[in-house]
Amino acid sequence: MTLNSPASGSKRSKKTLGSSPSFSRIQPQKQQKKQRIPHLAAAVHGDSGKPLRAVGAMDNFVRVYSGGELVKGPSGVEFGDLSEEGIWFKAAPTYGELIDAVYEKLGLDPATHSLRAQGRTNVGGGAHRHFIMVPIGDDMSWSNYVKAVFNGTDWNCLEVYVQTEKRASTSTEVVSSEPALMDSEPPDAQRQNAPPPDPAQGASLFTPSMVNAYAPTVHSLRARLRKPRTNTRTYAAKGSAEVQFGQYQCGASEPVDTTTYTLIGLYDMDHRARALASGKNLTELNPRNREPLRFDKRYECYLRSAGLMGLVNISKAGLPSIDRALVSALVDRWRPETHTFHMPCGELTITLQDVSMILGLPIAGRAVTLNQTECYSESYQRYLGKAPPLDKARHGLKVAWVRAEFNNCPEDADEETVKRHARAYILSLVGGLLFPDASGDRYNAYPFPLIADLENIGSYSWGSATLAYLYRAMCDACRRQSEQGNLTGCLLLLQLWSWERFPIGRPDMVKLKYPNVDELEDERDRPTVGLRWVVGVCTYRSAPARCYEHFTNEFDLLTDDQVVWSPYREERVEKLQLAPICTQDSHLWLTQAPLVFFFMVEVYTPERVMRQFGLHQECPPPFRDTSVELHWYVQRCLC
């Protein structure tokens, strides 16, 4: 995966896939009548990588499409009016046999033309079909494609799309085998993504030690990786030995060699995207979040002053289940160098605006940090009235202990008892949803000294701290490749943010139900944007087979017009009658101040995603170092 700059806002009149100016088109031939291929037995593969025919399997018949462009239809990729040829083999072919047969069928000479092949496969489940294209470049990718077609779906037909390229008079090394369908990019997007020819002309904020070249990168996660450059402060680009971008925004026009730029090595070495690109099969990350304690109406006065009613309303309505496949596919595209998700259509990220609008958390206020002088066990005894059993090996409060002691506030409880239960509830809300512990059985107790002071709890910037914790969690998780890899951070925010912006994994909103704001006691109890996903009538699509792989491929094919760039339009906000806290800190949404949560300090880069705020995006955006050193810093404490 590489660094992408946001693409142009103009929409294409026709969605096309697989077109590239450098590819010559094969003249369409008369289409043959398609034969219906019945459901067949799965193909079996031997150690040699050559598919072995199972009884009744049609792995010796391949449909080959050429002579035009792929199109995107309601069920994914379609062949449209492409020319179709059917090729029969005596046995299941190897990759080499397939390519030789295609050359012969199309009447091409391997000495003068090269072929690029992609296979179409169905990644949908049941009656919901969704077709994607996968690159085929060697025996392994061909064997994997055949397995995918004949295993787990009812669409058992080998369909290959080929494009031809006339070989140059002097041979050049092919450095990328990316899918042709990912190569096409509108000219205006290329101009926006193009690098400035000179820092003095187009990037005055850059210094020689910073990155000063960006390429128009639209990469599939499973694309072949190039050899990294020894300089670890440069960025990756795709393509051939030299890329002609056209005219830059600053008026210059010249070719730029972008093949030697790579992402920061310390991050990229273990990144999940690199593992996927090299063919490694990764599993979903294990999300960590905790259910809060039972809500009691007597806590409301403390929650309102703390600015947490938006989160409380979502929790009371019923928290949605975290979609492991969706959040894992998102983390695969997270880059610690920029604190953004790198999509084929540009960069996006979760901003302070999203925190305000979705969860209604306060942004203005003091940093969530503290110079702790009192031992945590003493703080528990003082503010909760009791302390848990001492456990010096691990920090935090056991969920089982907190639930046993504070899940139900007595009906006849005095004011002090209510305050103690309110502190425990806020701890379960903050430590379980906003800053979940990775252990799986504990509430994060770092914020407890701030929560204990109920009079001043609302003076802290809980929104910026939530974003800092989520940034750090994704920076860590994107380098975890084991089956036991965890994902912490506010996953509720991550999932609702994704639903607001992407169609991938999003439930269908059938009917919007919001509380009648005229009946509310306090305007601070009004809804937030995130509440609509838990109180509205939603229908959830049946999970497709191989859900994580499905979402990964969907993000590979994400186009500009599928993204909701500005979901918080003024007319929509007025219609929803949101709580004042959703917009009261809007003057801070574009701040460049760091985000702080105790020992975590994370760089906030809204200048990279100005399009999300409805503003003009400078391309390439100014580069600010997110600091490798800060990412390595973890504080272990406490008593």
C-alpha cells in the first residue's frame, strides 16, 4: 500500500475499469453465445501448483474476454460488450499453458506483445453475488484463482480478462503486476495527485529532510511490492520506470521518476498491507471493547456536566456489534506516517469533527493527562468507598469486580453512594468504550483520577483524547499479523465513521427514528449523528463468504463517487436537531495542535483531508512528521 493524495471531486460520466492509455485494444470479435455452466465439484490442487480435475469439474474450460474495458455494474465488475472466446484444454491448464493458448487464440506474437490477465470471481454469499477481479501473473496466483472459483460459491466458471501491451523495441523490466482495473485514473485526479516539481514553487512547508515527491498511487493491497529504497524517509509510487503526469497545479510539466520511493521502513516492514501484498493470508483482528454498567437516571446531572450524554444515549439505545471484518479491513489501510486511511480515491481520516458529530464529546478543554501523586488503590478507596484486590502485575479494574459492586445503585442510596456509583458508571463508559484495555477483562483506569472529581470532569477535552487513543491503537494494530492480534481504541467511533462515509459493510437505513426533542428535559440530551444508527430501523445484509477478504477487495475497488466526503452538511444537521455539543467546538476542528491522552501524544493532520470539511485540498498536502519516536513510547505504571 502506498501514500495516496485525495483525488479530484469531479465525477466521471461513466464508470470504467481496466482502461490504461498505454494498452492497445484488441478489435472486438463476434460474441459467441454464452453457455450455462452448471454447479460443479471443487477443483483439487496438487503440490506442483497445477490444478487436478475433480470428477465433473469444469476447470479445463476458460472464458477469455478482451477488446475493451471492464464496467462496474450492480453486482460488481461486468464484461459489458467485450469479445468472448472459449478455450478448452485436455486437462486443467497451468498458468503457462493458459497464456500460450490465449496468445494463439488472439493471434498475437509473444515477441511483440505482452499480456496482462485478471480473473473474475464471486465474493458474495448466497443469493447476493458480487464480482471482483484478481490479478493473475504466475502459477501461484492462477492456482489461487481456480481455488477461489471452485470453492464456496455457486458461480463455477473460469473467466479471464486480458489486455495487451505492445512491447517496446528495448526491453524494460516489469516492476508491477497490479490489476489493470486499478490503473485507470481520471486526468484531473492525476494532476491533483502529482508532485510539485520544486519545493520552492509548490510546497513551501517542505524541507530537504522531508518528503518532496508524491505519486498518483492507486494500489491494490495484493499488488506486488517493489524493492524498497535505502532512504527510509521517502514514499512509494507505482508504475513504470518513468511516469508522465501532465501539467502540475503550479503550471510546470515534466516527467518524474517515482519508482524508488517507499513508505517509512520502520512502519512498512511489519505492516499488514505489506503482508497481504506478498500473498500472506491474515486473519481478522480481535476487537476489544466493554459494555458499560447499567444506567441510572440519577447519574444524568453528572453526565450532562461532563459532556457525555451523547455517548450515554447511544449506549442506552443498544450498542451495535463491532464488525471485525470491517474494522480489520480499515486498519489494513491505516498509515502511521500520515494518520490517514489510504484509499484508491485519496486519503481520509477520523477528525475532531467526526468525534463531535458522531459521539458528541467535548473538544475544548484541558488535555486528558495528570501528574498522579496519589496511589490508584488509595484513589479507589477514597472515591469508590472500596478498593479491588491488589494486583501489582496488571493495571486496571477488573470488569467482574466493578459489575459486582456497582452495577445496581440501591433505590434508597444517599447522595454520596449515588456519586460513587456514578463514578463507576462513568469509568465503565470511558474506560470501556473510549479507551478500552487490551486485556479483555479490565476497564482502563488511567482516567479514574479525572473522573473522580465530578465537579470538574467536564473541563477536559475527552474528544481529542479519544482520537489520540484510537490513532495510537490503529498505529499499533496495523503491524500485528498474528491470529491473536488485538485492536483497541474507540471501535464504536471507527465503525460509525465508516458507515457514514462508505457503502462497504454498512446496514441499510430503512427508517430514521429520533427522539422528539420537544419532550426532552435538557437540550444537552438531544441526539448526535451516531444515534441514528442504533435507534433507526436498519436491515443488515447477510455476511458474504470470506467476509474479511470481501471487504478488503471492496476497499481496493473503492471509487471517488462512492465516498460520502461531507456527511455533516448544514441542511442535514438542522434537520436532525442535534445536541449543541456537536457543533459548539467547530472552531477547533481544523486545529493542528497535538492530541493527548496521558502518555500518548499523536499528531493531528486535518490539512491532509480538507475535502472532508468541504474545503479545497492542496495536493500534495504539506507533510508533517507523525514521529516514529512518539509511536514507540509507552509508559508502564502504576501502583
